[in-house]
Amino acid sequence: MKILITGGAGFIGSAVARRLISDTEARILVYDRLTYAGNLDSLAPIAQDRRYAFRRADICDLAAVAAAFADFQPDIVMHLAAESHVDRSIDGPVAFIETNLVGSFSMLDAALAYWRALPKARAEALRFMHISTDEVFGTLGPTGLFREDTPYAPNSPYSASKAGSDHLVRAWRETYGLPTIVTNCSNNYGPYHFPEKLIPLTILNAIEGKPLPVYGRGENIRDWLYVEDHAAALILVARKGIVGESYNVGGRNEKRNIDVVHAICDILDELRPDAGGSYRRLITFVEDRPGHDLRYAIDCSKIERDLGWRPQQTFETGLRRTVQWYLDNPAWWQAIRSGKYRGERLGRLA
């Protein structure tokens, strides 16, 4: 089995790549442009494996994508490459349109030409997996869950660009017959997470004694999914998922942002006590993000029922593992904090 992973040097993509090498016999090609969030250090544990290969290229470059298909001859495509941070989409939406829409078109166009030229048996076995987000569904009130049939209602440039790419994938299946599967996940967290997102930013700011910014009053609710559990789900969908279906992947871990920050502070108080007192003293409430969705929550009963997937980590066990990983791997995040991203506020309208 040969698997092409776009965005494989990113947070979720690298988790998938590491797990494929450690737990399967698959050969993989990681295709990544290495933008600010792509990091070859995240692939260092598998870099010397004979079944791993890397190609630095842009998914918006149709010729480069077509060449990767022709050279590698994949059996499965796992399309994870995307601009993914809501705050950055507010500051600069053009990159999100280019990567998430134009890039996804390039992937679909190249995949279609490749698929059409395959022998019948290989064409029937090919799968094009598109990995998306629950943010395409918009926001929930105090109750309810996102299901696979929830109408799309994206509220940020990021989620709108991902919704558009989901629709392109559907159209390529309905119009051309390309064998596609879509997954929509809740908020991921875990090791190797680029430190602009809530959990790694809070951990690292606390370690460095900096303010811990919380939007509004921290009342926004997210469903948290440990990245290794997500990687396992994606590999399972690649093996057993049904063409034309979509699968929601969630952790069943709804938490208010302020409670997440409190939990991180409490773990750090235990693992690395600070002479100045509890890390909670560093919490700073800041002006809310424009268009900040109130609540996301995933109904993941379909993938549990149909494919037998279950998350292995609770939020408490996964968060403790995550905090410990950042404490144990300063070289990974210090390289980022010294240049690519220093923890500054993103996503202001003015």
C-alpha cells in the first residue's frame, strides 16, 4: 500500500505519517510546501525509514502535483494540506482561498487524471480522502451536535474556504466519479502542535512566564480530540471507509476555553511548580475574536458504529501527555519560538 499525504509535515499530517510507519507496512510520500506550520522536525522519528519519502512542493502547482502522482503511484491519497488558523484567516484570507480552494482543486484535478489512467482493479481500489473540520458547520447553541448531515454554515474565512473544498470534493465524486471520502474533525491537540493554537500557546507562555491570553471570558466551547486518536481514525477510514461517505471524528470532550486553560495551569503547577505561585495568575482576558463561534460539538457515532473507532485518550489523559511532551521537548518548540512565531496576537480587525 502506497499513501500520498499532503500537508504531512504539519500537525495532524505528521501524526498520520508517524503512525503509518510505526503501525503498518505502508509506504508513504509526504508532500508539503513547508510553510510556517510545516516542520520536518515533526517527521524526524521516521525520517530514516526506508518506507518514508518527502517531496517539498506546493499543492497549488498542478504540474508538481501531477508529477507526484505519476512518480509515486499512490493507492490512497490523504489530503490534509491546508491553511488552518482562524486568526490568520482574518488577517490574510487570500492564502486560505489559494491553498484550501485552489490547492484542493489541483489535487482533485491531478487525482482524476491519474485515476482514469489506472488499470481497472487499481482504479476501483483508489481512495481520495479529504480531511476537513467541524468548523464548516458553523456554531451551535447550548445543545445539539454536528452530524454528517448538518447543513454547512461557515462563519470565518478559514471555515468558508474549508467548506468550499468539501464541496469541490463532493462535486468531483458526483460529476466525475472520483472515489472520495470526507472526514470532519473537532479541535485537535497533542505533541508537535504549532504554538499559535490555544493549548500549545498556553503551555509555552506559562513555561516562559508570559500572559495566558483567553478570548472574551473564555466561555467558548470546543470538542477536543487527541491527535493520535485522530490519526488512528484516518487510517481506519482509509482502510474501511465507504466511498461517497463522510465521517465526523470527535473526542466527546466538550470543554470551555477557560476550563482548558485552568487544566493546563493545574498540570503545570504539579509537574513544574513556579516560585511565583499558580500559573493561573498569568491568565489574561483579551478582546474576543471577530465572529468567534460559540460552541462546536461532534456526533461521532457513525464512525464508532460503522468502523469501530473509539478514542483511546480522555481529555485529562491526553492533556497530561501533551503538557509533558512540551516539557520534555524544548528543542522542538524553541526553534519555532525563536523565529517563526513568538506568541503574538493574531486576528485583529484593526
